[in-house]
Amino acid sequence: MSESLRTKKQNALLILILGSLEALTPFSIDMYLPAFTQIANDLQTTTAKVSFSISTYFIGFALGQIVYGPLLDYYGRKKPLYTGLIIYILSSIALMNCDSIEWFLALRFVQALGGCVASVGAIAMVRDFFPVEDSAKVFSLLMLVLSVSPLLAPTIGGFVVESFGWRVIFGTLVALGLLNLALAYFVLPQKYEPDHTAKLNLKSILLGYKDILKVRQFSIYTFAGSFSFAGLFVYIAGSPAMFMEGFKVSAQVYGIIFAILAVGMIGGGQLNLLLTKKFKSPQIFKVSLFFQVVMGVIFFVGVFNNWLTLIPTVVILFLLLLCAGITYPNAAALALEPFEKNAGAASALLGFLQLGVGSFASAGVGMLNVSGSLPTAAVMCISSLIGLIIVLSKREKA
């Protein structure tokens, strides 16, 4: 076997492992969605209270990223990965046997604290295993996993709920956690050398994050990319009101539209693979973000003037999500490019800020307190415009 072929096979295996780690989060968030009514009935509560478990998961996920970043740098990638996955597995087992909504909400928080290490570790290890010029391509492949998983997870969850009950969903997540733990222990190589010079006290960690933010290339592409990618959060938060209230489509038709638009994200990531063969990441990022702003303005003006019917709305959203699928991998690759020793902390801060900006933007949809498409169109337009202003107003300097 030639050296080139062996390297390609090793890289393909690495991408599969990183993809499996990345899939843990969307499956943890989306797989139990069809079970809300059954969980509410079983725990003698309301569906609205069960929905709070999404919020507690996001809170745990955001906080956990900040914690694991320095640990991944100090101890190497594997030990924190083992620890987080074990916490995830044990909390998932506890969720299987949960008998009150209070414990359910608390355990979802703990589950996120453990499981978020998979996402943070996967992002950091892209920087470990692949050269800088290939990072955007690898992130595009991981974007494919992140885009497909939300399509598969609710479908699998619906089948499991109907056939075996909601508790088996968390049993399935236990199995997924065990699979990732086995891959990390037996298959995943350890390339990154632990940096024991790093300090793990709170003051040092916060100063470390401050130093990362001072790297202009990181701050520019993290914030610009986060505002661009916020369009996905905004779409998810606003799409039920947009389609089911605004256009009066049925739940079944809404599901079909959701699947069609998810293809936009998938297509963006795969289109980026082709673009990176001919163009550099900064150029791809700026052009796709500019196009995203143009489509955002068209969307807002069309909605504001009541020009858009259902089909044009779907087409414009498809193009907006396609742009987000292109900007995300390039922004992530460019943001992490200056880091080697502290790539774990940098990837954690990147994920935390993306989640924070996205959550804030999606909250803006509800704060506008207007039905139909207008809140979603307004926030998607504004967030992408902010991203473009950030990337055009500052000169990169690592």
C-alpha cells in the first residue's frame, strides 16, 4: 500500500471518528423531541415544562465548553474526553430511570456538561490532525454530520417512542456515548502533547480566554462567523410560527419543508468543499457572507411588503441556509488557524460564543412579539449584516 493511500485511509477514519463525536450533540438535542408528550404524561407534568429541558441542556453545553477547553490543552485530548463521555453516559442512564420533571431538567444539564466535550474535542482535533489549508474542508465534512443528524435524530426518536417508549431513547444515547468512548480509547490516536505549563485556576483560565480574544484573526472570524451562523438558530426558533401560523401549513407539510431547508445547510457544506479547491477561505467567507446579506435584505423587504408567498419564502430561506453552510466551516478554520498549544481553549471559546450569539439572536425573534415571518426575516437580515460589517471593518492580524 502506498504512503499516500495509507494517509488517505487514516484521514478518512479520523474524520469518521470526529463526525461520530460531533453527532452526539444533535442526537442528544433532537432525538427526544417526538417524546415530549409521552414524557410529560409519564412524569405528570406539561409539555411546556418538558421543553425547558432544551434550555437546561443549552446552558450546560455552553458552560461545559468553557470548562473543557483548558482541560483539553492541559491534560491532552483523551483524558477530558473520557471523563466527559463517562459523565454523559451515567447521566443518560439516570434519565432512563427518572421519575420527576425536576430531576429530568437537572439531569439534562449534567448530560450536557458531559457530552459537550465531544464537540469541543472534535473541533480542537481538526487543528491537531490536519494542516491549516485542509481545515475548512474537514469542517465542511463535519458540517455534513451536523446537518444530517437533526434530520435523522427525530425520525429515529419517533420510531423508538412508538415502539419501545421514551426511556429507550436515552438508552440509545447511552449506546452512542459508549460507542464514542470506545472509539476514543481504542482507535483515536493521541497526537497533541499535553501542555502542563498551562494553569487551571479560574483567574488563569479567564486570562487565557482574554488572550485568545486579543488575537484579531480569532475575534474577527469568530464574531463574524457567529452572526452569520446565527441565521440557523433564528430559523429554527422562528420557523414554526412562520410556516404553521403564518402560512397555515400542517405539521406534516412543515416537516417536509424543514427537511428541504436542511438540504440547504448540507449543500452549503458540500459546495464549500469544491470552492476550497479553487479559492482561499477568507475570500470564500467574505463573498458568501455578502451574498447572505443580500438575500437577507431581499427576505426582509419581501416579507415587510407582503410580497412573498410560501414557495418564494422557502427558496430564499434555502439560499440563506446554504450561505450559512459555507460561512461556518471557513470561519471556524480561520478563527483557529493561529493556535496550536491552546487550540482546545480556542475551540471552546469559539463554540461558546457561537452558541451565545445564536441564542441571543433567536431570542430576538420572540422579543419582537410579532407573528408570521417578519421577526425571523428581520433578525436574519440584521445578524448577517453585523457579521459582514465585522469582517470588513477590521484588518486581520494574528
